[in-house]
Amino acid sequence: MSVSACILGCAGPTLTKAEKAFFADVRPWGFILFARNVETPDQVRALTSALRETVGRPDAPILIDQEGGRVQRLGPPHWRRYPPGRAYGQAADARELTRLGARLMAHDLSALGINVDCLPVLDVPDPQGHAIIGDRAYSDTADQVAVLGRAACEGLIAGGVLPVVKHIPGHGRAKADSHLELPVVDAAWDDLEARDFAPFKALSDMPMAMTAHVIFSAVDAKRPATTSRKVLRKVVRGTIGFDGLLMSDDLSMKALRGDVRDRAEDALRADCDVVLHCNGDMAEMKAVAAGTGALKGHARRRAHAALARLPTRVEPFDAAEARARFDAAFEGRFAA
């Protein structure tokens, strides 16, 4: 049976009959969870199992945004808090701690049936940029962002969770929050290549990436990266050299124009492999599904290649010892 080139959310902590029937019919490639879907460990495990049952694929990707700091869907009292990216970048032994934090996150996620984390953030913030990235970034330098981003990827994969690098080809210069409006970046090509694109190029071997809803006027003055064939082909697939699975950022964000069906069609036409829709609204999901065809061709190859990066056996791991070491390094500031 065919699989649709989309990743969808659900409305609450359990699936409704309508959601079960819809997902069984549409067969999305994957799903994404948010705080509205999370109550207890047992409940999340039941939900991830139910989602996979609807599509009949035990390895169906289930994603979450678990960065730490401001962006953390799982938290106390059932799960520990994690620091924002910047706290790792400012720590001694930054690379080791970044990998350890990601390994701990993978331990949390894999126990719940979640096998994809939308991490690391590879955006390099600009002093004039909007605070939407801010301390989510590891550093103000492209080199350190790349080093710590790779460490995070290593920690996730070692624990059986795929990373999604974001927001390709870079959200750091944006002076607006793309959840609310469309940012326009007017930097010159040479500046973009040296700073914004550089961490993504350094991690171009990663299995999955999420696009930025940002216009880069040096490449395409009319369309944001998500729906710009010029940006996705020339920059993402070309200059950066990324050949992994490329997903859109959330189609319901206000940076994009048109209804959600148009947005889905535009993103896939531009060269996204799959589209992401997060809010769980049934009417919108039906529109997305109507604008989304089957996962096929290069997109299907990339999707299979991404899932093949999941290890058959996770790295040996003493979670209690790792937590103690992590908390000691941060002096208990982020302990649950």
C-alpha cells in the first residue's frame, strides 16, 4: 500500500475514532507529538503504539520537538528538564556535554516509542535577528554550531533516535518569527554561505532536515525556502549538498501564504520530500492530505535511507550514571 508524503499531528492524548479512520485511509509517512498529546509515560506509549497501528507500520516515524530550554514537549514531573542549546555552548567540555544531553534525551524518547527528535538547531543567530532562535542556538559562531550540532546527532543516533537538523538553510538572520509572519533576509550570498549555510554543509550527511520559512532575497526574492525550488535545489541540494529526507517546517505557520492544501502542493513542488502539519486540526489535515501525493521516487528513497540510519542495537548506557554526571556538570540547574 502507498504511503502519503506527509507527517501529521493529532488533537489530544488519545486518538478519536475519526482520527483512527483518517490516518488508516491517508497513511501518512509519520506523526508528530506536542505538549497537548503528552500526559504520562504509559499514556504516551499507548499513543505511539496506536498511531503506528493505524498505518500498519511498526517503524513509522514519530517525531517530537525536544530541544531543551523553551522548546521541550516532555517535562516535569514525568521527564527531566534539559538546558537550551546556548547553555551547552557556554559549558566546559561543551562537545561531550552536548552528546551526553542528546543521549539522555534519546533514552527518554525511545522508551516512549518516539524515534525522531527535531534537533539539533543549526541556526547561527545574528545580533539583529529575532529572539525566536536566541538561546536555542549553540553559539554565535558557525564552527561551534556545527561541532555541537554533530555531537547532538551522535548522541541521539546512539540511543536509537533520528535527528532532524533545522532550519535549513538557516533562520538565524531572520528579523521576524516565522510562526507569525514571513521573514526576509537580504544578506549577500557570500555572507550566507560563510555563516548561515556552513553548519548545514558540515552536517550534510545527516538523515533528515527541516526547512526554514524564510525568504533569502539573494536567491529568491519571492518565495520562502520551504516553497522555493531555487533555494531548495541551488542551496540545500546544491551548495550545502544535503541529500537526506527534506521536510517542510509546519505548514500552519503564518509565514506561508494560501490555504494549507496550496502550501503542501507548493512545498512538494519546490523539492520537499514530505510536508509537516502539526496542529491536529482535522479539516486542515484533510486539506493537506488532498494536496499530498504518495511518497515515491527520490523522496521514497531518501525516506528509506533515513530510517535505515536507526541502529539495530543502541549504545550501552547507564542512565543513572549519565544523569548524575550531567547534573554535576550543570550544577543541578536543569535537574527535574
